Amino acid sequence: MIRPARSPQCASRTTRRTAWGLAAAALALPLLPVTALPAQAADSDSLARYHHQRLDWKSCLLGPQDTTGKELEQAGAQCADVTVPLDYGDPGGRTITVAISRIRATDTAHRVGPLLLNGGGPGGQTLGDPPWVRGAMKDVGARYDVVGVDPRFVGRSTPLDCHWPTGSALRGAGVDRAGFDRVTAFSEDLAQRCRQNAGDVLPYVTTRNTARDMDVIRAALGERRISYLGYSYGSYLGQVYSTMFPGRTDRIVLDGVITPDRYGPRLLRGTEKANRHALEGWASWAAARDASYGLGRTRRAVLAAVDRVQAAAARTPLRLGAYRVDEHVVPIIVINGLSQDNDAAYGDFAQGIRDLSRAAGGHQVTPSPWLADALAFVLTGADSHYGSVQMAILCGDKAAPRDSEVYWRDIQRARLLDPLIGPVTNNLNPCAFWDSPRERPTAIRKDLPALLVNATGDPRTTYDGATEVRRGWPSARLVTLKGADQHAVYGVYGAACVDDTVNAYLATGRLPATDVTCAARTR
């Protein structure tokens, strides 16, 4: 979905790290059973060479321009490549590599074990996250080997790239049927590019295979169990791993909780109300700073400025430097600005809307850095690899409706309630244009002991989803950040109540006796 400016890719920035990407399998494959693997399967002879492989730990620094490598090096991390089978149904066949990083425990007398990380996306890089996660853990961090993982085909792992002209398959449907038809053709073209450029691996780009890779990593590290911290999509991955490999987990933290039944290619459907609430909260903030941004002195005036931008882009694409921004892209920029509840993120978004508003008024505009970054992601192929693997995972996990009229009817209904956001969250994407997934979705176990974390105003993984999961898992506890429109909380938002609760669980392995509610900071 949407990524914060700093690490958990939790759905990622809607443009930069949307929970959308693309894939297309060249051949229809049979659906395989999804029962949990028996305990002995993890030690089966067919995977022995992967479980007992010797990891070659080395510097994470790839060169003088490698910022991630520098941060890892400064934190004392090392990196290694883990060999895994492309197809777990044929473990003697083609192999790929999964890149990992590790900051080792320094309090060896009280060592708990490895803490594997996933920052979301799907398709987000997590290899660079151990330094900031170790910082968020405070003293308890010294008791863990903190392990960042770039999942299969992500980041420094074996790559996948469909050679798209964009970094995201996500688009608004536009204001009429002609616009919807344009997006339909766009999505079909992206699907075809994946068939042509990555069709041989797409059937194996799935959450279930990523979970299997995690268990190979566990074994290669010489551990019987792992702890896990997953944000957004990473919360779903944690659920799948714990279900497929019962008894292999220790302490599980899921931040930005995805409801398993809602997970799939239409992951943002149902988030309209939360996104509108976040947009209104930002508009009030911007109205109080009209002297800086000039978008209006009231919330209503600021929201009207956003609507004028969309209306102008529907008449003719807006010119911002080298970019042309049409009715399909403006809503993506808006949603992209709504995942982090802090002044810096709000200011970046306000400056971006000001740029768009000036362009709508006919002015020559050089986009501000935040907006330029978002436009480059959506309107160029510089990050094609990201969008490619993201959509490959979503489409590989669960089938989407193929009839375009299903989407058109949903869009028309959603447009009545929210004409800006509804045509994005209900729109079709490339998953409508390829073959069925190789396996059925995992039936998530209901006895998962985990610590769940969610903000009440989260516009990506909405709070009602977190409470639904909590009700179904008596063995879990929910930490609520009340009053923040925030996606990704632990170690990101800066709420001591949340961070201390998570760290106490990581330190003791004991869940809180009851659910915990924490207050958002006051402005």
C-alpha cells in the first residue's frame, strides 16, 4: 500500500510503494492444496541442501554511492545471499537468491534469537531496515539478531522487471467511461509486458513462496524458531508464515494489520472513508497555514482547491516541468500524501498540491522535490522493477475479477460517495488480465499469538480490519493508537506508549493482559 518516508514500506507511498504491481502467468496452472506443512516437511531431504547451506557473510556496501550499504556498515551489519528454489515443487531445479542483512545480538547472555523484518509493499525492500528497527527496540535490541530480508525478486535479491513505463499500476478511473477504457487498455498492456519479460518466473512470485523462503532463512541461520516484525503487507506475510510453519515462531508483531479475507488485488477497496478522513485532517492543517501554502483559510476551501486540480486535469493534462499530469494521476498523488500524520509529511503534500494548483491556473511550474519524486515514479519507468514485483505478488496470491463491467459498476457506485478516491480504490488493474494463481490463498489459523498494532485513522490498513482480526484471534492483543491518521506506528510515529508496549513484549515474550490504547500526540 503506502510507504512512509522512512522505512517500513508499509504499503509504501501510494505512488512510490503502492500495494499494487503486476504480473501475468504465461500458462494457467492448477490450484494446489494449502494445508499447513507437517513439521517434518521443513527437514525433508528435498530441502536439506538449502537448510544446511553455509552463508557467506560480507560487507553490505556495494560502492561509494550505496547509501543503504553505508548505513548498514555503520550499524555493524553484514549481508549474505540465501539460495532458495524458484519452485518448491521442484527443489532440485532452478534456484534464485534472497538477500539478507543482519545486526547480531550483543547481549549474548540473554539472546532471544533472530527477528526477521518485512516492511510491506508488497515488494518493498527491507534489507536496509535493521539499523532503524534496532534503534526503535532500545535496550531489547541487543538481545536479538535483527535481520532484514529483501523478499524474492525484490531489491538485492534475484530481480524481476517487466519493463514498464511506470513504477505503479495504480491509476484513477477518470471522470467518464472513456477514461475508464483508457485505464483498462493501460492495465492490459502492463500485463502483457509481464508475460513477455518475466512469464517464466511469475507463477512463483507469491506470499506462500516468500514464507517458504523465510523458513529456509531460519534453517540457514541455524535457528529452530524466529521472531518477526511485519508492517502492512508484512502483517499478512507474518500470518501466512505462522500458519504454514506452526511451531516455528516465537514473538510476532504485526503493525498495520491486513484482514486475510480482504487481501488481494483489490486491496485498497473499502479504504475510501479512511482516506477521506485523512484528507480532511490534512486540509484543516493546511488551512491553518494558508500564509505558507495559499490553499485556503478553511478546510472546505482547501478541499475545493484539490477538486479544482482534478477538474482541470480532466479537461487537459497539467504541465509540471517535463511531466503531464492527467485525471488518472492526480488522485494517486493525493492518496500518496495521506499515510503519515506529521508536519513534515503534511508540508510536503501541501507544497505538492500548491504546485498542482498553480499548474491548473496556467502557470509554469517546477515541481517541488516530493512531487517530482512522486511524478517520476508514476510517469517514468525508473522504478519499473518495483511495480512489477508488487503486482506479481498480488496477482499471484489471489485471482481478480476478469469482467471489466464489474469494476465499472463498482466505480460508479463509489463515485457517488467519493468522486476523487472511489474511482481509484475500486478500479481495475493488470490482475484482471492473466491466468489463475498457482495456489489457493492460505486459510489463516485462528490461534495465532501475536501483538497487533494499528492507528484508528490508518488510511491504508484500516482500523476496522485490525479489530476484526483481533476479534477472531483470542490469543492476540491489539495496541491502538487513537486519534492519528497514521500508517505504520511502531518506531515510525513516535508514540512512546506504543513503542514501550511492543518492546516489553519483545523483551519478555508475554503479551499484555488486555488490549492497550495509546493517545496520539497533540499538535
